[in-house]
Amino acid sequence: MIRISDITVRFGGVVALDSITAEISDDVIGIIGPNGAGKTTLINVLSGFVRPEAGSVDVDGLNLLTLTPFRRARWGLSRSFQKLQTAAELSVENLVRVGLDHCSSPNAEKDAAIGRALEFVGLSRLRNTKGGDLNSQQQRMTEIARCLVNSPRIVLLDEPGGGLGETEAEALRTIITDIRSSFGAQVLLIDHDVDLIRATCSKTIVLDFGKLIAFGPTETVLRDKMVQAAYLGQGPGQ
Ligand SMILES: Nc1ncnc2c1ncn2[C@@H]1O[C@H](COP(=O)(O)OP(=O)(O)OP(=O)(O)O)[C@@H](O)[C@H]1O
Ligand SMILES: [Mg+2]
């Protein structure tokens, strides 16, 4: 159970998150909302990239916000990034190895974890390919594999579906759905692809201008009038 309580983040005059509270016990939970709603900021707070001015994030009696980002990673928090910034000269294997930087386990164990994560996302045969030679789908999958190598407890995915075609999006659905059973981690998934959210998330949080305007079963949330209005012109559920 992840208990997010009263998280507030301000950037100058912008209230990026306005006293956000939510209890998350599901395997995969969605976070949706229009551009600038605060979705990435929420992931930044959880992973330690942004310090909120108020609030706590409690997991099994531990306030994650008291840990440095490094210790959060060691505790089992992984995140992917919305903007792809794949190092061109590193091999896929070494890009994934970055997810174990904080970890002191023996090399053989690390290699086994990398092999397993690569197989899970379907990148085994590209393990020696350089980052600069990957297409955007392969870069997204490399990001996900990096999030899975450290025996994660929570995986935060920031628009992993960005720029994927239909077949690739289908493969991504299976991958996200299987993370809990294969790796044991809870997943928080930000995406603008409502079909992906619908297919993978039992519950969904909706943010709009920093406020949580809905949180509940995904289908109910997507039918909510306030949610539809927030998305005017971007329309979830079409
Ligand atoms: N480091 C920052 N400095 C100043 N303002 C920021 C910073 N990060 C985010 N913001 C602002 O906070 C608000 C929330 O941004 P955030 O990136 O969390 O939105 P988002 O929901 O992830 O949007 P998108 O769907 O476009 O990725 C926006 O108004 C954004 O301009
Ligand atoms: Mg974002």
C-alpha cells in the first residue's frame, strides 16, 4: 500500500500539485490528465527529483520522502523518463546495468538480473546493440528493462507508450500487465494512450491543474463528466 498524503509542489506561481492524497493498493494504477496537469511532477516527488513543500508518501510504515533518491532506488523504487535520452555509445546491456548502479550484489547476479529483464521486454538479441542504433520503441523497452533489474517494489513509468505504433503498444500492454507477477512490483503508469490505461490499470488517478479531480475504477473515471471536461479537445475514452 502506497499512501500519498497532502503532497503540494509549487514552482513560483504555479501550483503543480495541490494537496494530493491517494491510497494505492492495486497492481497497476494509471495517472492521466491534460498536458501540464502535474503527472510527471508526482513521479518526480515519489522518486526524489522534486521536493514537495508539504506532505508524505508512506509505504509499509516508511515515509519515502525521508530517503535520498539513491536510497529510494536501493529500497526498490524505479522510474522511467518521459523524454528519451539514451546514451548513444552504451550497449543495451550497459544501459540496463545503470539500474543497478546503487546495488552492491555480485556481478554474476547483476548479469542474471539484466538477462532476465532484457528477455522480459523482448530485447535479448539486441543486448550488444549501441543506444544510438535503437529506434524509439527499443529505447522505451530499454528504459523499462532498466527499471526492472533492481528487484523493484514500485515502478513509475512516465509515458512509456509515447511514439509507439499499434503492434508495439499491444506488446507494451502485456509487459506492463505482467510486471507484478514476474517482478513483484506495483506499477504507476502515466500515459496519454487511454487504451493502454484501460487495458492495464484497475484504478486511475486524474490530475488537472495540479488537483486530483478523480480517483477510482478506470472505467468509472473515464466516464466521469469532470474528467471529460478536463480533457476537452484531448478526450479520454474516444
Ligand atoms: N522544474 C520546473 N520548474 C518550473 N515549472 C515546472 C517544473 N516542472 C514542471 N513545472 C510546471 O508544473 C506544471 C506540471 O508539469 P508536469 O510536467 O508535472 O505536467 P505533466 O502532467 O507531466 O504534463 P505532460 O503531459 O505535458 O507531460 C506545469 O505547469 C509545468 O510547466
Ligand atoms: Mg509529463
